[in-house]
Amino acid sequence: MMTETTQWIKLGKISKFDEGVTSIRKKRKNFAILKQDGQIVQVIQDNCPHNPRILISDDYLIENNMITCQFHGACFDLSDGSKVSGPGKSKVLLTYEFRISNTDNLEILLES
Ligand code: FES
């Protein structure tokens, strides 16, 4: 029987991430890092739960703290990842607990 464990993994230096949204791939997963006024405000999965396509692309839309998938219009609340509208059975876009270490390192808590 396998057991799930969690561990903090480093995504990178906050100072290196763009203001707005940065997409990054680590541990064979896609993440989107949302940065506002120099602070990290959220880390989400960068795949749409409806159909695992990349969520952040040239046509993504963030408005009123909601992100809308360009493919079929699923809309998620960025504060907790809950689906507001759109297709698919999955009701949530994964969000990750994060912390800052050594003043500039962004780390997220990831299950493995
Ligand atoms: S792939 Fe995102 S709504 Fe369908």
C-alpha cells in the first residue's frame, strides 16, 4: 500500500517571476504563479480540470479574481480554485499552499 506524503518544493526566486502570471513546470506538473505588487498571491495548477490543457496561454483571461479557460469557458475563483461556471465534473482547480523561505524563495506544499 502506498502512502501519500507532502513536501515543500522550491519553484524559484520570487524576484525572477514576472508581475502577473508566470507558468512553470516542476516535478512533471504545470503551475501558474500569480504575482501582484511584488508579492505572490496564489499558486494554481496550470491545467484545466475539464480537459488537462494548459490554462495559462496567450488567450487566458483573469478578471475580478476569476480565471477563464480559453477552450470551453470554464471559470474558476482564484481565491480557492472553486469552479464558478463551465463544463466538466471536476469542481475545483487545484491551489497550492505556499511559503517564502530565505526571503525570496517560493515553495509550495506538494503531495507525492
Ligand atoms: S479545457 Fe478548459 S473548459 Fe474545457
